[in-house]
Amino acid sequence: MPDTDTLSAEDTKLVTLARSARARVGAAEGAAVRDQDGRTYAAATVTLPSLSVTALQLAVASAVASGAKLIEAAAVVTETAALEPAGQAAVRDLAAEAPIHVADPAGSLCGTVTA
């Protein structure tokens, strides 16, 4: 379960959605974002011969395709401790300082990026 001692209920939900997206397809990463209206979008890494998209990029793209103008918060579930730059850049396109929570596959928080 996500580390609920350090995350709000809304951010814990993002970690749970990201874990589910990752597990559903056995992807390297899962991600979820929350937009300005509280709507959430979850995605998993896509790697095809003609297309590679990080989970966080895809979650942001889904939000934008649904009309989001701002990302309030994001979460990435990954086996690596570092946040990948492409996904971070996608979030920063819509929110300069939104928290991006990085969690391990068990849902334990590894850290939060805010800049």
C-alpha cells in the first residue's frame, strides 16, 4: 500500500492508480496525474517498434486530450529511484511546481520532485 503517512488521500489515490496501470500490463512504469478539476488519468509505459512513450508522458497526454489545462499532482511507480526526464518535462509543460511523487512497485514513496 502507498505510504499514507506522507501523502494526502488524493495523492495516495494517484500512487494506487499508477500501481494498477503498471501491473495491468506488466509495464516498466505506471503513472497517474490529477488535473485542475480533480479528474485523474492513469497510464503505463508504451514501447512499440514505432512508438515509445513514458507512462507519465502518456498520462499527461490523456489529461490534455480531455481538456486539462493544469496538472495539480502526479505519481510514477517504477523500479528505479530516479524520475525520468521526459515525463517530468511533460508535467512541467502544464505545472511548474506540481509535486511528482515517485514510488516503488509496492507503493512506498521514494521521493517527491517539485521543480
